[in-house]
Amino acid sequence: MPGRILLLVAALAASLPSVAHAQDYFGDGGPDADMKFRTQRSRTRNQRLLLVGLFGGAVLTGGAGLLFHLDSRAKSNEISALPPDHTGRIYTDEVDATRRGALRSRTLAAVGYGAGAAFLIAGIIAYAVTEPGTEVVTAGKDKKPPPPPVPPVSLAPLPGGAAVVAGWSF
């Protein structure tokens, strides 16, 4: 029985601070000073499209370089597997065409790898340059939201009438 009473007293004592939190500590509805928060800004739509394009270009051109590399290797292995011919000619016309194809694929593979590396480096640089950073947001009792942006409107006179153009970004 004394254990239950002690348990009841402990439960009541533990609930007292939560009752105190329901009170207004400041007495007048909150602090007078504005509260400031640091938030992470996000990249703009154009910056995200640029990054996707650069990294996507790196994947595509690097993949094309890999395909030409594998084609060049297959043609080179085909030439290496041919038995030696003792006719005095180094290559027949068919073998020479295969060799030229292997050299062309090798060159295109190097171009694909180089373009992929250039896109990758440009993507890394663009990622670092377009880092949006943080901004300080102020919130307070009397803080009013900023007015909504007004799109620019142009009026141009034309023969027999006029043209009205509105522009905006999102």
C-alpha cells in the first residue's frame, strides 16, 4: 500500500512541469524581439536543369565511348585470332577493313570518354558554383508577408491597334 501511494505522489510530481508549460511565461503573448531562423535555400529550376543536363551528358557520352571501346576491342581480337598468312601481304582487303574499323572505333571511344569527362567536370563545377547557401528568415508578431510579385506588362502600339504582353518566371 505505501508503494502505491509513493507511486501516485511521483506521478503527480512528474505531471506538474507539464502543467506549468501551459502557462504564458512572458505574460504578454511572447517576446518583443523578432525570431530569426537560418534556412537552406534551394536551387532554381534552371540550375537543376543545367545540372541534370551536364551529368546526363556525361553518362551518355561516356556510355557511347564505352560502346565504341568494346567494338574496337572485339575487332582487334578478331584480327589477332586470324592464323598467319604466308602470302607475303600483311593484310588482305577484308582484314584491312576490319583493322580500319577497329582504329575508327578506338578514336570514337577516346572522343566519347573525353566528352564524358568534360561534361562531368563541368557538372561538378556547376554544382559547386550554383550552391544556393542559406538565408536568414525573420519571424515576429508584427511581421507582414511580402507583397506578391507583379508580372511585368508591356504595351506596344501597332498600326491599327496595340499589343499587350505580360511576362513572368517560375
